[in-house]
Amino acid sequence: MRTHGDHAVVMGAGMGGLLAARVLTDHYESVTVLDRDPLPDTAEPRRGVPQGPHGHTLLPRGGLSLEAFFPGLLADLDGRGVPVITDDAAEIHFEPLGHHLAGTAPGADRAIHVPSRPMLERRVRAHLARVPTVRILDRCAVDGPRSDGGRVTGVRVTGPDGPCDLDADLVVDALGRGSRTPAWLAELGYPRPAEDTVTVRAAYSSLQLRVDPGALAEKMVLISATADRPTGAALFRHEDDMWDVSVFGVRGHAPPSDAAGMLDFLSGFAPAHVVEALRSAEPLTEPNSRTFPASRWRRYDRMRDLPDGLLVLGDGVCSLNPTYGQGMAVAAMQAEALAATLREGTRDLPRRYFRAAAKPIRDTWRFASVADRAILGATTGPLPWPIRALAPLGDTFFGAAAADPTLRDRFLEVFSLFSPPTRVLTPAAGLRIARATVRRRWGRTATTRPEQPGPTPVGSRPSPH
């Protein structure tokens, strides 16, 4: 039963907007989704999702959330040839901070689906369009909110037929990193939200290749930068034997923007058999390059004064370092927070929603910030003391996790967003880290210690001459 109003408007038809719209269908009589792009009927990148041509993955936590909102979606993706990773550890090559976590596999109950971003968005949009109370309007640019006193009452839109006004009981900004809500708040007489930032100075180049399906057992290759090597890669096998190949640099190190240069760049740190398979692949696109200056969390959850009728969801709230692949899963968790908040009514909705959404964002932000600090050092900017304290231990932890399956699996629970970072900060985990570190250092010492001469046997003493 829909009890919260007649009409809700969602600005943006990316993943955050589609998720928000699905939540609102349970609470509003009708929902309109607006996007300035022509929305294609095929799985292809579009201008309004500039990250679309780059590698994406759907972490298990995000996949389960999407399936709950859109029952049958994962089976739909399976039927369209989207790769799925379950129990076969050979299908993932994972190197965080220079340590290969061999044996990484999510398990059948936490499968990783690996659709291309355009394929996933297209299928989610198709599932949402089946809801009879939803309208998805493309080629509609939002010019700004309409307000009455302390409440947003709709939006001003310029569409194919010219400008018009849309009334709404609730407006959700899902415009991504280009969200204009901070500026709109200022126009309405409210303060802008404070921002937490982590300077990354990342640049990445991506292209799509068709690889012979028998050439690689892997479906995913993730190699992070390290404190000593400011380069990495994220490679994903998608539908139709297409691979997204994304190479990146941090601390201002930009990868090449041509295909041959990208593969030469990759050969400096990726497994040789992977590079060889990519060199013999069929190019499907020209390389596409982007930069990512900083992770940004707009702290709407800390604002004391907000207008009723306006919310923000997705990258417009928190834009994370894309090299960790957590953005879509975090957007899904924000949608869960919105659903839970709306079930309790609309009284004081913005404040309650932003505080609820901050909980899953906080855990992911802390995880990413520790990793960024470990790789980038003090150039990340000011961070809370626990992050500054934990970051130097990154190499120690991953060195231990590479040798201890229990530590590895605990980390994967955190990385997949099923557990908070404290899961790897328990006394038991600390003991495992210490034991694995001692064994690792002892083994290294044993293999590098110079051979010492033993005692000379009696009767074999060398001649003084």
C-alpha cells in the first residue's frame, strides 16, 4: 500500500537512480525518472555515465541487494551470457598491495556476477520499466528544484517539447558525481554540506577486447597499486567473451592512452599469460581515458538544517576511488537505507535517511581510506588517527593474509561489504597476523642467510701452508 504521496521524481537513470525509483514505487502512487541522455535499447556506454566504458564488477553484497529489489535479475543476466564466479579459485587473480591472495573464491551463496556496466544498467532499467507506476523519460535535463518555503515541491525540466514544471512530493538527486544539490541548497538559502576528501590523483585508461574463450581461466584480474609501484589494473570478462581492460596510475602517474602502450604498461606487473592472451585479442573499442582527483563524501548526515522533499543517493553523496569497485554496491546499500527509512514514514525524512545511509558508507569509506593511505602515503590529506595508524600495517596484514586462509577470508568479507573493517581487527586476527608475519620473516631469513662454514672434522684440519 502506497501511503507517502502521489508523485516522486528521480533525477538520473544511472544505477543509483534506478535503485531509488524501485524503492519509491512501494511508497508513492507514481514515480518519474528523468535523464538528459537518450537511453539506448542496447548495452552501450552513454554520455551521462562517463565511467561506463571502464571496468566494473558487481560485488556479491550488491548483487544480493539488486536481486532483492528486482527478483529474477541475476537469472536474467545469467541467461544473457554474463560470467558468474562461484567456487573456482582459478577464476580470480587478486593482488592487493602486491600480495597474491591465492585461493580467493566467493562461494555459490555469494557469487560474483560480472556484467559490463551498460549491460547491467540496461537490464535493471528494463526490470524497473515493468512496474506500471513508473515513467522513465529521457532527453530531459533538470534545471533545478522548485520550492515553497522550507520544502522542495518539484523540479524545473527542459525536455524535447521545451521547458516544463513537474510537481513532486519527493525529489531524489541521483545525478552522480555531477550532483548539483550543494549549489541548489545554497540557492534555497541552506548551507552546503561539508565534505570529507581523500586525494587520490588517479588516472586510468580502458578498452574492450574480445578474447578467445579458451585463452584464460580467469574471469577477473585485480592488481592494486602499492607503496612502491603506483600502477595497477582491473580486468573483467563480461558477456560475449568481451574483456574490459582498465589500467591505472595513482599519485599523478598516468597510464598510456593507446592500446599497445596499455598492454606494455600492463606487462610490467600482470601475469605473463594474461598479457599474452590480451595481445592476441580482437580490439572492440578505442581506449578511453579518465582522471579521478579525489574520493569525496558529502556529509549531508551532519547537516542540521535541510529542506523537506529533497534527498541525494549514490555518487552524489559518496564518490569512492573507482579502483576498488565498490560504488554500485554502496549505492544499493543506500537504497536499502532509503527503503528502511520510508517504512517508518516521511516525518523528518532527509535527516533520518542521510544518517541511515551514512552507516554503510562509513565502513566502506574507512576501508578505502586505509588502502589509499597505505598506497599513497601522507599525500592523501588529513585523515582520522585510526586510519593513519592502520595504514602502515597494510603490507604486514596482506603478507599474513596471503599465507593464512582464515585471514584471507575475513578480509574478503570486508572487501565484499558483508562485514565492517573491525572484522579484521579482533584479538584473534591480531594473533594470526603476528604468527603469519613471524613465519614469513623466518622463512625469508632462512632462505637468504649466507651459508656459514661448519666445524672442521677431526683429522681434516687444513695445512698451515
